[in-house]
Amino acid sequence: MTQVTQALPTDLIDALLVGRVWRDDAAGPAVVAVRHGRLVDITWHAATVAELFDRADLLDLVRAAPGEDLGDALALVQAAPAAIDGVRLLAPCDLQAIKACGVTFAVSLLERVIEEQAKGDPGRAGELRAQLQASIGTNLSQIVPGSDAALRLKEELAGRGLWSQYMEVGIGPYAEVFTKSQPMSAVGHGAAVGLHPASHWNNPEPEIVLAVNSRREVVGGTLGNDVNLRDIEGRSALLLGKAKDNNGSCAIGPFIRLFDGGFTLDTLREAEVGMLIEGTDDGFTLEGRSRMREISRDPLDLVAQTCGAHHQYPDGFMLFLGTMFSPIKDRDAPGKGFTHHMGDRVSISTPSLGTLVNTVQRSDGIEPWTFGVRALYNNLARRGLLAAAGAREDATS
């Protein structure tokens, strides 16, 4: 049983929430809206979340489209990953590409440079951190990426032998945008996240995640854990794929909150994202916060760098905005900093979105990912939902 102090948005009565659940009676997923604290299956109106987000009547559908009541939303969140009456919570996205931005906060910029110079050795992190802070300071948050001041700093650092590929994306003109995970592979609230068994220096990354439709419209936001393997990425940036995309390495949820009059992108620009790590084997705790107002690139700039004339996403995409949370608190030995233990409980929260909770295991020890896009469409076809989708398209064309 997952215990959550603030499982759902504090203003739940006003929040437009969309998610996905697994229905045992359908042997497949359903798209749900949360209304008055109840889960309502609206899959007949939009077979996938990606389709729903492209609908011109998106907000009306979520507010009022008829559907089957599947029970109490809070109860299901608290029970996750267990099911209630054959219904269990899934990640709230489906066909969308899952993209992520890195090095969007000054603190994370310094930590990525430390990882690079440490070559995957956590024992060198403390010494390198002190050296870098003495050389360049810690307040890079006032530098606008790509600005004249940023270019002058780049030249100065290069002249002192301190330039880094992470500095390039941290203060240079182009953001780091990478593929975090494959469509359908994200795990949801309550599920276990996976660490590659080769990693011995790793941490969670609490982030705001934007939901963007095929028209490049940001329709809402949610919470995510961009699980980070510091030792593997630190050995070489070319190992980013190995460090970031593993079984269970991406968590999103619990629900996507849609933008409306009371919840906007400005709400997320001012959000504070809290993090709590609780060790189940050693009683270790660690707390931190990411303040979105300290991000170096505006969320809409990150969306534009991800999608535009240079790159299209016909099924939309989910975009992790980056984190300023880089834990350095010693856990196992002085000077060794933080790394996960198996069984750690990670809670990521902000009042407008609720709380995403996951436990930590090895990626080769959790349930394999088997239900992909083909399985989804075979299931939807058996349920007659693809024919319904075709009828909807005909009606609107």
C-alpha cells in the first residue's frame, strides 16, 4: 500500500485531470478523466491520450463526456501499484514520444561537469566540486544561454581549460534535448523504477513534464522522475542512452493536469517541486526542492527547440524540463555522496499536480515491458475502439 500525504492536487475540485488505467475486464488500458474525485472511463471518445490531446473539444470531453465510473481516484492512487476491482493505475501518456531536457539549471550544470571530470568515480566528486566552485563560482543562474555574456564566459572558461560539453548545452544557444524513453514504456505512480545493474552511482531527478500535442500546443503538465545514472553518463556523454533509457527508468504521473483558466503554464513556471527519498534498509532520508523560476531556459523555448519545422511529432510528446536537484549528501561513507539503495521510496510533489511515488529496484529485476504500441492497437481493435476512432475522424473531416 502506497501512503501519499498529498496524492492529488490541493485544488482537486477545480483540476482537469487525465490519466490511464489498466482494466482487467478489457485486458488493456483505458483513458480516464477525474471528476469530483471519481475515475470516469472516456476511452470510447478517445482511444488514446494522444488522440484526446489533439481533440478541439478536449476540455469539454474531460469535463463532461459520458463514461463508466471506475471508482474513487484517491483510493486507486493510494493502493498503487495494486489494483482495486480489476483497475490499476498506469502512466498517463501512451503514444507520445518521451523527450527530456538536460542541464537547464545552474546547479545541475555544475554537477554534470563534476560527473564528466570524475569519470564515473563518486569518490572524486567532493574534491572536484570544491575546485570548480573556487574557479567559476556557483551562481550561473543569471547567465542567459546563448547571450553575449554567455559567449564571453565560454571563451574565458575555454582559456582556463574548464570548458565542457555540459557547459555548451548549459549556457550555449542550443538546449540538450534527448529521447528519455520509448512510447508506452513509462511506468506510473506506485510502480518500481529501474536502475541498470552496472550502475553504482545514481539518483532520482524530480521534474515537471509538459504534455504537448501534435500541433505543438502545450496542453498540460505532470510530474516525472528522470532516473539518472551518474557513473555511466559520467564516463562518456556517448553513453547517455545506456544511462537514461532502461526498463522502468522513466516514471510519469499520477495524472496529467490540463491547462484551463485556473491552471496555466505560468503556474508551472512558478512551481516548486519537492523531493523526498526514504531508505527502507537504512532509515536514510534526503529532501530537496527544485524551483522552476530558476530554470535557465523558458519552457516554451524548450518546446520550440524540441519540435518545429526541424522536427515533428505526429503523436505529440512528453517533455521533461530538467531539474536543479543533484543530491550530494553522504550516505554510505564520508565523501562518497548519495546513491540509491534497492527499496528506496522516492516521492516527487508539487501542490498543483499532487505526488508521484515510486520505489527503486534493478531494471533487470522488475516486471519486463511487454505491452507496446502493437499490443495496444490489437487490444483496441478487439474492443471495437479503432472503428469508433475512425467514425470520429469521419465526423470531423
